Amino acid sequence: MVFLGIDIGSGGTKAILLDKEGKPVQSAEISYSFDVPQEGWTEHDPEKWWKASVSALRELFETNDPSKVEAIGVSGQMHSSVLLDSDHNVIRKAILWNDQRTAQECEDVLTQIGEEKFRSLTMNTLFPGFTLPKIMWLKNNEPEHYNRLSTVFMPKDYINFKLTGMIATEVTDASGTGVFDVYHRQWNRTIIDELGLNPEWFPQVFESTDIVGRLKSSVAKATGMKEGIPVVAGAADNAAAAVGNGVYEEGKGLVSVGTSGVVLMPIKNKPEREFLLKTNPSLHIFCHALPNTWYAMGVTLTAGESLKWFRQAFEIEEDFQHMLNQVKDVEAGSNGLIFTPYLSGERTPHNDSKARGVFYGMNLTHRRKHFMRSVLEGVSYSLKDCHELIKHIIQSESFVVTGGAVKSEAWCQILADVLGVRLKKSGQFEGPAIGAAILAGIGIGHWKTPGEAAREDIENVITPDLERNQIYEEGFEKYRELYVKLK
């Protein structure tokens, strides 16, 4: 008995098998890159996600018996719009979560509905990366595509459709569309009606562990898995990563550094609308992957992507690990050099699609290694911005850190020093895929809670250095001032 998890990421698709104890058996990954048609635009062909999924499964099943798979769960990047016509064909390339073209549509929607009313209906404000403004952008700029629209999917919903033929979504991904009542875990008809949208575009909403379909015979034949095995609704990548790392109860938090960066903390009691309306609107309140659970989340749009950009922009040939090892020779604060990671705008705490990155404070002593460390520190400052907002809602001094940063001892220590919290270093590099597989196991009743499957490495703890933390507290204030002054 094994459980299959698939994660549709921005830079690749991962597939993993978990055994009945929740331990990883093997994983496979197919890498790709998204398209950037012009500055601020990001797109990808959903069919490539499906082809990558099939390729990852074939690689996985070269050394594993596909007939042992008992259930499937899928996770994927949030907000990215997969738009189908009435024949279930993809209308155009998906506009991704980090696309910034829809700032005007966000402003128009909030003006029409009223920002305070919109927040009270969804528990969130509207961001350019969300799904709703992309639909409105389509209406304004590509009416020939808008007029064909029949179904609005997120990436993992599309993969579920390809696996089962069923049209469905679930609460975690729906939370990030801008059309969802997070409070009651259902589509918000007020918004749909006021904007003149067709309610039939939005699929039936399930909880993440609900079974939404069974594996089609054509996919079973192509992969070797058994026809008819259950496919659960799955979850958005951050919610799935939280499940995969055992972060689903209050008091625990998740810091994730992938293409984007995330600080996430679960909320067990239904959040109070009146209180949330007083918080910074760039803070997300979304449904978690378990019933009657929510989470607060702040997002840095360009986290690991900032380091990737730096390597490409300056044509650095050595690998990331060798690059990151060099920053150990630079003292905390990078000798006054500060980087703001707003390379494609920013979401939390500014919600500013026009924000741009800078290196500030350069002097004659700075070398390449100073710039590299300042990139890591700047991303960490941005995540601290997120953490500072969340602390007003719920407190936690214990966080699991996951994503690409886990592979770097130097970056993990910088994160701990900047945030001033203990970080438990996750060994789950495929966190969202693992979380999806765990949701599959829960969906068929093999586990009752993620805690029965998610393994937490409590020995690998990174403790903040108090002296460096003080340096970073001062650097953080300068970092925050930069946005205000440069704006």
C-alpha cells in the first residue's frame, strides 16, 4: 500500500510515494520554466503541467509497482488561472500567481463593490495575482476568450480533471480566487452577481480530503495504476506543505522559501470579521486543508526567485550551494548593504505591483559575496514583514522551515536570526507533494490526522543568535524605511 502525491509547481512538477507509515518511498521531478511575455507578465501552458505529471509518474514507476497506489492527492500553485471552454479545452495559457498585469482590474472591482465590503465578504482584499482580476482582465482585453469561458480551475484542479474527468475544486485554492467566502467555505454569490459573472463557471467546492473522483481507465493504462482508485480534492501548495510538515494546529508556524516566500500560521477558531478588518489588508486569511481550520499567511512574491535572478543576471556559473557557502565570510548586515526583493512587485505587506527591487548602501568595500548575502537578508526581511503582521492575530515561537532554503545552512541561520524565532529544519523537500499524499491517505480513512503520517525532525533546530538578531532588528527598520522613501 502506497499513497501518491503530485505537486504542480512554478518551476517543476514533483511526484512522491508514501508508504503506509507515511515515510517517503521515492520521488521524481520534471523541471520547466514559465513564460514571461513582457515585464510583469507570467504565463504557462497547462498541458505542459499534465505532460510533466505523466513523465514524473513514469519515472517513479520505473522502480516502483504502480498497482500498489491506493489513493492520489494533488497540490499546486495558488491563483494561477486555468480557463476551459464548454468542451473542456484550455482557452489560453494560464496567467500565473506572480503575474502583475491586473492592477487596474483590482482597483475597478474594489471601487465597484467597495473595499471594506469586499473584505467583509471574502476576509481578504484583492491582489493582482488572484484569479478574479484575471477573469476581469480577460473580459477587458481578450473578449473572444472571455466569451468562451465555461470553467475556472486552479492548476491542481486541472490535473484532477485529467485524472478523473470530474469538474471540482476545494476550499484552500478557492480561498485565493477573490470570489470565495472564506468564513463559510463557499462561493460568494454577492460578488459573482455584482460583477455579472456566471456562477456556473465556478466548480463545486469540496474539503481537501474529500474524494472527488476515480482514476480514469485511460490514465490507468498509461501509468499502470489501478483503474478507479480514489482521487481526493487535494490542496493549494502552501496548505499542502503545512500538512506535510505537521503544521495544522495553533501554536505552530511554517516558513517556506521557494520561488515565492511564505509565513503561515494555522487558526482553529473561526476568525472574527470585525477584528480582521482592522488588520493590514495584505495579510491573507484562507481555509486550511482540514475542516474547521483556517490559516493566516503573508507572501513574499520573489524569494528564492531573487537568488535565481541574481545568479542569472550576473552570469554566475557555480551552483547555488557554492554561492551560498561564500556568504558565511560576510558579517550580519552585509556591511550596510540592503536588498529589497520587489523584482515583480510585492504582496505582503504592501500589495504594490509597481514596487521594484534595489540594492541600497553600496560602498567601495562591497564585493560579490556581500551582494549575495544581502539578497538572502532582504528576502528574510520581507518574510519578517509577513511575520510581524501575523503576530497581531496569533502567536508562535516555533516554526518549521521548508523549501529550497533548507538546503543552505547559511540561509536557515539568517532566517532564524532575522525572524528571532527557533526554526525546525524540515527534511521534506517535497513538502506540498507529501502533504497531498497524506491528504489522500486521510481521504480513504488510512489516517485520521496528518500527525499520524507527518514526521517532524525535532532534533534539527536552528536557534537565533541574539547578537546578530539585534543587528538585524536595526537593519529591518532601515529596510522598511526604504520602501516608504523610494515609493
